[in-house]
Amino acid sequence: MIGLSAGESGSPKEPGAARRLVRGPRAAAGVARGLASWAALVLACSGAGCGVIYPELSPPVRSVPAGAQLDPPPPGDLYFIAVKGAQIPERTRDGRKWDSVGGSAPDPYVVIKLEGRELLRTPVQSNTLSPTWPGQKRANYRVPRGSRLTVELWDSNPVNNHPICVKRLSSLADAYQGELNFDCPSGARVSLQVEPAHAKLGLGLYYELRTRKIFVTRVLEESPARRAGVAKGQEIVAIQDRLVAELEEGAPQSLINANATTGVKLTLRAPAGDELVVTLKNGPIYPVVGESIGID
């Protein structure tokens, strides 16, 4: 119930309380409408039931040990790309200070575009000639072979952002691996880190525990689960040949996690009724930007 600081009879406890809560006919009507809506919601939930939010779970994702051999290796069109830093001259090409307010150094940031579409953007790092952008997103990005990248270094300003450097790069697969440095006509120098996609270890699936049922809610694009044919919307009917409907609370998650290293057997049923039996083991996951998996 909604408390209105009222006694058992529903009247205000102290003089003036009603005036503080309801100030005239219009306000009283608003309160009445709100109470009516709330009462209708309570009746609807109690009569027909409201939507239930089920927990989404996933097996653990771990870092790759140093020196480990990854099988399969990273996809050829997936790269780890980060901006390592830049060196910017003290003044613009025409001798002006970068900023007239808040310091003489620029407030730089970098935008990298893939065929004209923004791929990544660093945060602005204020008042510096040697930015490193420690708060930037570290991720794997899909860059199809032959695609062209444009690297733009900007000075952020309240009115108009000023370009410091624009550099067009040829295909990453053909030209660049490791650390990439290039000079700009403005005198600036930009350094990128370009490497094959970084990996994590895990199964790469997410699932939802419902009453006596489990459904796959997400599958990471480059993961053991996707490579085995697991897809969103499939029902997990059995784990290690044990029917999910007969498992005790907490047992499904325990069975999946405990057997992920040696191999967890899943019986899956698609919405159309087709069944698929797979055995998943922890293996390389190459998270694509936007999949909410952090990269070391």
C-alpha cells in the first residue's frame, strides 16, 4: 500500500497534512488518478500475472595463460586496435597556441574510421601534448581485408573542434602489424597498436534459468559455443545426459561450470523442435567490440 502518513481511519495525523499532500481540486484529481492506476496494476498482476525477469548466467571467462597455443587462431579479419599515444607540437602550424582558455596545450582525441564509418573514438585528454588516452576502450574490431582506415587526431574545443592530423591507411592485413607510427604534416606523431585479435578462454554462451527450463539468450560471435552450432533461443534440454527438468535448483549452473574444462555435453532443442547434441570445452573466445567482454 502507499503510505499517506495517515492514521487507522485514513485521516491525516496532524493539522495541515492534507493541505501539504493535496493542494486544490486539480491536485486531488491527480492523486486519485495515480491511486487508481496503481490499484489497477496490482489487480492485473494478481489476476493475470506480470512478466518475470529471469537471471542471465554464463560460464566463467578467463585470461589466456602466457605462451598458450590458441586453437583456432584469431580470425584473419579481426584485429585488436588501440591508440598508444601521440606527440603534438607546442603550437599550430601557423604559430598559434592550441587553446586560448584553460591552458595552452590542446585537448586531443582520436577517431578511427573504417570506410568512412566511425570504428573507435578515444575520450578527450585535456591540456596535453603527449596524450595516451588511458580510459579508451580496449577491444577487437572487425576490419575486412582490403578495407581502408582513416586515423583522425583532433583538438577538442567548445565551439569548433580543430583537426591536427588526418592519415589514411592501406589494408591492415597487407601493411601493418604490431606498433604503427606515422608523422603528420602538422608535426604531430601518432602511434597505434595493431595486433591479431586478443583472446579469452571460455564457452561463450549465456543462458536464462526459468522454472524447470533453460534457454540460450546470447552466443558470442567468435566462441566455442558458436563454432559448435549453439544459437540464441535454443532450449537446453539436458546437461551431461541429465534432464534439466529433473535437476535441483543450482545444479544446472554447477554442471556446466564444473565440466567446462573437460567437456560439458548439452542437448539443445531449437524452437522448431530440432535437437542438437554438442560437447563444449573451454576454448578461445575472440570478443568483438560491443559484446561486453573486457580485453586485457
